[in-house]
Amino acid sequence: MTREILVIGGAGYVGSHAVEALRAEGYVPVVLDNLSGGYREAVGKAELIVGDMGDAALLDMLFSRRQFAGVLHFASLIDVAASQKDPARYYSNNVAATLVLLESMRKHGVAHLVFSSSAAVYGEPEHSPVTEDAARKPVSVYGQTKCMVEDMLAAHHKAYGLHYTSLRYFNAAGAHPNGSIGECHPEETHLIPLVLQAASGRRRSVSVFGNQYPTEDGTCIRDYVHVCDLAAAHVKALESLWNGSASRCYNLGTGKGYSVLEVIRTAERVTGKTIKTDMEKRRDGDPAVLVADGSLAREKLGWVPAYPELETMLQHAWAWESRMAESIRSREVV
Ligand SMILES: NC(=O)c1ccc[n+]([C@@H]2O[C@H](COP(=O)([O-])OP(=O)(O)OC[C@H]3O[C@@H](n4cnc5c(N)ncnc54)[C@H](O)[C@@H]3O)[C@@H](O)[C@H]2O)c1
């Protein structure tokens, strides 16, 4: 029997790779996305329903007409700086709309959910690598929204028997090796796409925020995870919930960190281009080092990253960026 999975936010960066991973494993993904940060083209041949996770009538209609075996929840506003400037929008979209989803799932007896959480729940952790039992001390509204949803999930598990997994990603990176999908945010804030856009000529330079951190080269260190490995973790998490695994949170990271300057140097090697940098002041709430202890996900979910090397992530992301830059150039010529 084919199993239909509802993928909310499946037209976005990580969600579209999960749609591919589900299809590759024989599941039938059905995408619900309001296209605020995603693209119709990103879902490929999967069914796309354009709508909002906070629309109770739409969710009730969907859950009453279809038999979903589970829900993958990627739908979120993701810009940390914007969450500080307009917190109400973030609480409304990321938290209140998730509560609408949980209510509808409960009403219709849909009991399995995998949620995209974030390393942002840890804020500035005292120890590295970070384990799941480290204190949650978010320093942004974005991070708070992830903690609030995690708390709602735990309460729904206890009170109503929801089975859930919360996956705390560190930094998603790369693109699908087949070149069909990749990272494409309307307002890009992530380092790797910005660096590669500087390499392709889509932007003049890339900003480096702070070079006086207590790290070897003075720039921040982050743990990058290939987006296809994140996608694969969702499939494993859902399957292990079906098999009776406990509801809980897992870190998703490789356990190896790279500094901002290491990312830029590796990108120069991969692309063969010189990347211009602008040194800027450090930003509030940027921890010096953010690296995951991902051993729990390996042990409990059997999750082993297939593409743990930064160089591979950059090669895949560069193939995608080259395609994007070329398509923009060809439209300008016409
Ligand atoms: N990209 C990363 O490095 C990273 C790191 C940690 C956590 N995350 C989390 O992973 C998830 C996916 O991130 P991403 O980088 O793919 O972001 P994205 O913006 O590319 O994808 C999010 C998708 O959700 C959709 N969406 C947002 N609000 C919605 C709503 N109310 N109803 C329906 N659709 C809605 C957007 O249109 C978009 O397609 C997010 O929850 C994000 O917080 C991402």
C-alpha cells in the first residue's frame, strides 16, 4: 500500500529535498505550502496544495478527505534578524499556525509528526559539541519559536498521545546531486549561498561578521549538514516513530565544524574563483562555535550522513548556483 505523507513547507529548501527522499523511498508526498518562502517548481512531480498551515478549514478538509500516514513540518519563517524586528509575525506563523496544525491532526486522528527544529534553541551553548540535554537558551525570537513548538509537541505527546520527533538541524548546506533542486531563499542570509553568489558574480562580495572570536582564525565555526542527509533523517525519523520509537529531540550535525574563512577558502578551491570579502562588526547572539554531537541520531535513528565533507556540499551547491546564475543571465539577454 502506498503511504501518503503531508509535507508542510515542502516547496522550500529542506522540504523539497525531503519530498525527493520520500519519493525515492516509495512514499507519496503531498505538499502544503503558502509559497511565502518556497517555489512551485521545487516540488517537481509531487502534488502541491497552495495554502497556509494556519488555515484550520483547509487542514480539516485535507485530513478528512485523505489518509495521511504522517506529517513532515518544515513550515517556518527563518530569518533570525527579521524575527527580532517583527516578533509578532514569527510567533503567529511559526507557533500559532503550528497549534492549528496540531489541533487538526488530533481531531482527525493523525498521530505522527516530524518537526524541523534548529540549533538556535541552544543560543550560545556553554559546551561544544552540543548534546541534546544542553540547556535551551535561545537568543532570538526565531529560536524561541522553535522552543515553544518543541514544548507544545511534548505537551501534546503527554496529554493526547502525539508521536513526534523534533530534529534540531545545525547548518543546512548543499543541493541535490542531480542538480534539480537547491537553496533559493527570497532574502538570502545563509553563508554558503552568499559565498557562491559572490563567486558566480551575482553579488560583489560576502560579509564576514567578526574576526576576533576565540577560534583559530578568529571567525565563527559552524557544523554544516548536507541537505539530502537532513531529508534522509526525516524519512528515518518517521519510520522509527511508526516502529514505536520514543518521541524526542535529536541534533542533526556531522560533529565537525568549519570557520567562515575555511568555508570561503574551500569555496574558492571548488569554484576556481576569487571571492571578495568585507569584514564587518560581529553580530549579537552569534556564538563562536556551534557544533553538534550527533551521536544520538546515529544510535537511535541509524542516521549516518552520506555527504559529510564540506567540499562535497560546496560542489553540489556550486552546480546549483551556476545553473541559477546562468538562467538569470539568459533571461537578461532575452
Ligand atoms: N536552512 C537551515 O539551515 C535550517 C537550519 C535549522 C532549522 N531549519 C528549519 O528547517 C525548516 C526549513 O528551512 P528552509 O531553509 O527549507 O526554509 P524555507 O524558507 O526554504 O522553507 C520553508 C517553507 O515553508 C513555507 N511556509 C512558511 N510558513 C508557512 C505557512 N504558515 N504555511 C504554509 N507554508 C509555509 C515557505 O513558503 C517555504 O516553502 C524551517 O522550519 C527552518 O526553521 C533550517
